[in-house]
Amino acid sequence: DVKVTQSSRYLVKRTGEKVFLECVQDMDHENMFWYRQDPGLGLRLIYFSYDVKMKEKGDIPEGYSVSREKKERFSLILESASTNQTSMYLCASSLREEGGGEQYFGPGTRLTVT
Amino acid sequence: SQQGEEDPQALSIQEGENATMNCSYKTSINNLQWYRQNSGRGLVHLILIRSNEREKHSGRLRVTLDTSKKSSSLLITASRAADTASYFCARESNYQLIWGAGTKLIIKP
């Protein structure tokens, strides 16, 4: 059974703080993704990674960076948190198969920036 | 960018009835996927249908795909209280998923 874990379920940070969100998957998946989810907007892709040390910008990368030093771990970094980054953050992983495949999601981190 | 649109945005039905949700998209697809999200289990994959498939079943779920109309539908038969959730379609493109805003389904006892 695929398991994707995220470091925190709830997080409260102050404006200007540096925030680290960690994601770990245990199924040797090549692809990993970070999304944010806001009411009425569905999921929006922030960054994704096809392999170790590799990253690609998604639709809304501004204000975020990522790190993938090991295959199983994908970190999302908010360099200087702002109130408009208050959101639910979801991490996902998938196999790199032709035509794409299903994504497995972590439980999410609800981040509040005050 | 969101290129999938679910319809309706919200749906409330009696337990035992069937629920149908629709998804439209604008560009070509490799596959289209349906996911469910509730507070208990988070976001979970339901069905993947490839562009060369027209219909797919999984238990009480039936998904159809019409590539000429760029639309898909998810049918849940004999609904149960546990089906209460938000349902999302996601179009696959270059290993990424492009998501709609979802349909919120409420099953009334």
C-alpha cells in the first residue's frame, strides 16, 4: 500500500517566517508534486519533480521553492511566508509511466499565516 | 491553470439514488482521472480512463469518456452516506494533472 506522509497536519506561522513542508513517499515513485488547495479553486500545482535534484515549476511557483535531495523526499519551502499563502498544501507521488498514472496523496498540511 | 470543469458544483440526493457528475475539458488528453476527497481519507484516486476508452467500471462507479465532446461523466449507483465527499476530475498532460474545482456530493439519509 502506497503511503505518502506529510510532516504536519496543521501549522501556524507568522508573516515573514521561513516555512518548510516535508513530504515522504515509500513506494519508490519517480514523480512527486506539491499542490495547494483553496475553496472553489480545486488543486493548483506549485512545483513537481521527475527525479532526484530535478524540479519543474507548476502553475503558481511564485513565493515557493522546492528541494529533492533523495528520491523519497520532496520539500516545499516558503522563503518568507505571507498571509496569501494560507492554504491547504497537498503532496502527491506517482510512477513515471507512459501516458501518466494515478497520483497518491498525503493527508495535507493546513497552513495558516498570521 | 484549470482546464477541467465539473458540473454541477453541488449535488444533494437521497441515499439509494444514483448520482451523476460531469466534467468538461478544453484540450486533448492522454487520460482523465476521477478522485474523491473527504475529511476521513483525504484525496483518493477512483478511476483512470484512457483516451482510447469509452467506458470503465469499478464497483458502483461508472465513468464514461466522450473525446469528441471533450467530456466525461462519473455515475455512482445506489449511493450511500459514505459517498458524501467532493469529487474531482483531472486531465493528465505531460505527467501532470490539471484539476477542476470539484463537485460537492451530499447523500441524505
